[in-house]
Amino acid sequence: MATSLNARQNEAVRYIDGPCLVLAGAGSGKTSVITRKIAYLIGECGYAARNIAAVTFTNKAAREMKERVSKLVKGKESRGLVVSTFHNLGLNIIRKEYRLLGYKSTFTIFDAEDARALIKELMLRDGDLDTDLLDLVQHQISNWKSGLVEPDQAMALAESTAEKTWALVYERYNLALKAYNAVDFDDLIRLPTKLFHENQEVLARWRQKIRYLLVDEYQDTNSSQYDLVKQLVGNRGSLTVVGDDDQSIYAWRGARPENLSLLKQDFPSLKVIKLEQNYRSTARILKVANKLIANNPHEFEKTLWSKLGLGEPIRVLRCASEDAEAERVATEILTQKMRRQAKFKDFAVLYRGNHQSRLIELKLQHHQIPYNISGGTSFFARAEIKDVMGYLRLLVNPDDDNAFLRIINTPRRSIGTSTLEQLGRYATERDMSLLSACDEFGLQSLLSEKSLKRVRHFAQWVRDVRDNCHNNDPIGAIKEMIDDIDYEAWLHQNASSSTVAEKRMENVWTLVDSIQQAINNHEDDNADHEDKLNDAIAKLVLRDLLDRQEEEDEFDRVQLMTLHASKGLEFPHVFLVGFEEELLPHRSSIEENNIEEERRLTYVGITRAQRSLTISAAASRKQFGEKQETTISRFLEELPEEDLEMEGFGTASEEDVQKKGEETLSSLMGMFD
């Protein structure tokens, strides 16, 4: 089975005598090792698929792994195999153990925006919310949860009044979530970990279920994820983790590259197998990457190498301004596409911050170069769409508690979090939905007369809208509902300008149009209004969950993305732009003395390139409307000079640069003559 694996990969697949760390350099075929190892455990080691779990960080990576395993392990043999993200594994544990955790089976998951809205509501309770603090507090709560710090511990550790206030918000936030029968994204790991610490019987049951655990991208684990791994594995050592300390770039999300080092302490018999042969890049690109990353301290040493030949020198271009840099990147892509007989999708432009894409986009548009930006906001992720979809979801499923919580105060109806917490607890105790609980007689003893009247009025209003949708024209009823809540006025109140509010309202009407189309295209002409509306909304909810990109990669477009977003991807030709101090390394990292993470980020960027790498910088950039001289990135000095082809580091004037650009374009036109 291991004919296509190299000796190190083969060793990693077959080693099952104890815990194993596969230190996998960029492009070294780590996914093959994980998928082959799963097949080996099932086919030759007697493990049942249902007793194996493989976890990674993104849905895309989990999907790819599943697809590759399904080609190696077929039919009944693969039944029950878990290949998922960490968060999905946590969710499955919560679904099985919800009673022990004190939840109803219908618990809902708050996304980041739902969580932010709840934190905002809780902070408004004190009457003096500084909105700038909101993101900071949300980030801190997330960090506490990832670090397994409970509210009482956060309060005990608080040193200032601000920290005590944040710890209090954290406590209130957790209580509100529980009352709403909801969990947030961080809870998906925190709650199983907490349960396993407190209940050895449950832990023993899960250890019995998961007898072999494989973890991908191990350098990206945070404290709670590492704790979950240790709990599930116990003393058995039936564990394989795959990771690369040089590609740990998510410290801001709580990732701890030191978790790789901790493995040696927690599993003294740990076997380390290094994958150093790279199947992606030329030897020159790897040499430059190795030289750069050698400046970081290392627990485990490794050096990437390749059989793909030396390859082209790395080009380093210094342009007169950010405008000249963006223009140069665009003309270089056109020239190289012709010269190399390549496709646009063979090129990627990588940058440190999203703001850098604006100029590059303008230049690509000017030269009619098709492009795709990764990480843009999807239609269904827009706040106004999520609001209106919340109303629609509740109309088709009155038991959707998450939708209920999203819309009850959007627009505001003066129903506070205390009222909702009481309603939530009441609904949880009686195992009913929040909407059903609004009409319960027993609520009278819990809520004030005013609050009771408001929640009952809302519940009756939802029922009236529902009846209107099902008995009359559904689209007319939806438009009437949007008018009734005066949603357009709400958008104007909360938008930075009238133009922004109008664009958001346009999005809402686009959504209504797409529901109209779905109803018109319904397969069953005899279906009633209720069925047609339910189907139309279900399809819209699914449309976003299923791959929206519908393989965007199939389109022939230049790919634009941040360095963070590029991890795990590869492109024949890469442009790494903005190679300047305060951009790469970023100003905040310089101030926090966190250059090592920026160096790892640069390493990730370099190792995305398969055949050619062009690094560019601007000699000046506009800041706050004024032209500022820039300094070339300190990382340039760490690259081997003999492998670089430098351009623009002399005394070339703006005119020289322009002339060079014109020559490039005229030579390009000559190719068509």
C-alpha cells in the first residue's frame, strides 16, 4: 500500500507502538500520511473505523481528507469513521451529552456576530458602552474560553477595574447563553473538556469510543484543544499528530506552537519523524525559506529539500510608490502569462493586510485581468441578510431558538436580556421552544406585567405573519412584514451613511426576489403556499452552507489573498507584495516584539510558490494623505543574496520606473503582432 510514499512517510504511516509526532514541512505530503495511516490502522492493525477519529481545523481540509480516505477504505470497512474539524468533534460530544451539560437537545450555536450582539446588549445594561471596547471584550472572552479560564478565575486574575468589568461581562455572557439554551464557537471545545475533567465515567466512555486519534495542523491547537486531545488519548499513546512549528501563524486566535514541545513532556515515549522532502517547490525557493526561518528558535530542527531542480532566482522589486508597485504586479502578470504560456489562475498575489488589495484590484481591473479575492464577505454573511433570514427561519420553524434570539430585538422591542434569560430558563426546564414558552401561564410569576405583555405581543405578531404567509401571497406577506418592523428605518439608524443603508436595503430586496424565484420554480405546482415557502427558505439556508465557491478555482482568475488565508494552498507563480517594515513585519508585531510570528508568516508566503517567487516593496506609501518614505523589510537581509535578483535598489527615478513599465507593455504588444 505504501509504494508511492518515501521512506520517512512510510515510517510515519506504520509506526503504531506509541505516540508519534510527524514534523511535516511545507509541501511534504502530510495529508497522504494521515489518510494512508487511517487505511493502515483499519486494513492491517485491526482497528474498526468507528474507533478512529481524525481532526483538523477547516471544513475544507476535513472534506479533502474524507475524500482521500474514501478512495483507500471502501464500503462497510469505513463505517463510523470520524474525519472532522475539532469543533465538529466537540459538537458531537455535546449532542450526545447535552443532558449532563444542562442543555435541551435543541440547543443552538451562536456565531461570532450573534455572540457580539449579546455582549453588546449586556454591556449596554450598564448604560455607558464604549463601542470601541466591544471587539476587545469579545476577543478577551474568546481567549479566556480557549485557555480554559472560567469567569471566577478571570475575576480572581483581574488586576485593574477594566479587567474586573470584562470578567463580570464574561460571567453574565455565559449565564445568558445557558439561559438561551445556546453555546458559542469556543464552547464547542470548552464544554467537552470541562465535562471530561469533572466526569471520569463519561471520559472513559469516549476513550472507549475513540481508540486512535490523529490530529492535523497540530501547531494551530490552543490550550483547550490540546487538553481535549490529552483527555481522549489518556495513557494509551494511540496518537499521531502532524504539524510544523514553522507554520504556526495564528497566535492572535490563541494557537500555541509550544504545544508541539509540550508533547515531549506529556508523552515521554513520543517518537518524532521528520518529513523534509518537499514535493511543491524548486530547490531555490526552499533554500530561501530555510535561510529565513533559521532565524527563529527551534525545538525541532528540519531542513526542506526538493528533487525539482534549482529553479529561477527570487526576484525582489523595489518600486517608487505603492501605485507603481501595483502597476508593476499587474504588468508582470500579463508578461509572465504570455512568456510562460500560463493561465491567470497560476498566479497569486499575497499581502499582509486586506487594505493592500484595493490598489492591486484597481490595476488588475484597468488591465482587464480577471481575479478572485479570498475572504470577501458572502451575501449570506451580511448582517441585514442574517436578520431577515432570522425572521424567515422562525416563520418556517417556530422551534428555531437561535432565529428567535436574533430577531426579537432587531429592530429593538425593549425586551431586555434579563427577560430573555428568564424566558430561556423557563423554556429549558419544560423542554419547549422560546416562542412556545411566550404564551405559557407560568411566565406570569417570573416576568413583570410590562415584559410579559411585550413577549406575548411579539409571539402573537409572529403567528399572524406566519398565517399571512401560508394563507395568502407569501412574497406579499414577507414585504408587509419588512414594512411592519420598519426595517429600512432601522438600517438608517445603524448605518454609517444613507448610501450604506440603501445598499443594505437593496440586498434585502435581492433576497426577497430569490425567494420569489424559488417559489415560482417549485417542482410541485399543487403544493400549498406553506410548502412552497418552506422549501424556498430551506434551499436558501442550504445554498450558503453548501460550497458557495462552487469551485471558484475552476475559473481562470488571479488569486488575491492575505498571507494568513494562503496557508495550505500552492500556486505556480507567487507575488509577495508590501515587503516593508511596518507591513511585513507588521507594526503591531514590532511593537509587541513578536517578530518570530511575522517571520513564520513570511515563510508560509514563500513556500506557497512552486516555480517562481517575486517579492515587491514600495519606496514610499501614502499615510493619512501624506507621502511617507518606507524602509525595506528586515527579512530581506535574512535571505541568501546569491539567490536574489534585485531591481530598483539603485537611484532609479519615477520616470525610469514608468519607462520600464511602458517597455514591458510594448514588448507584450509585440507578442500579438
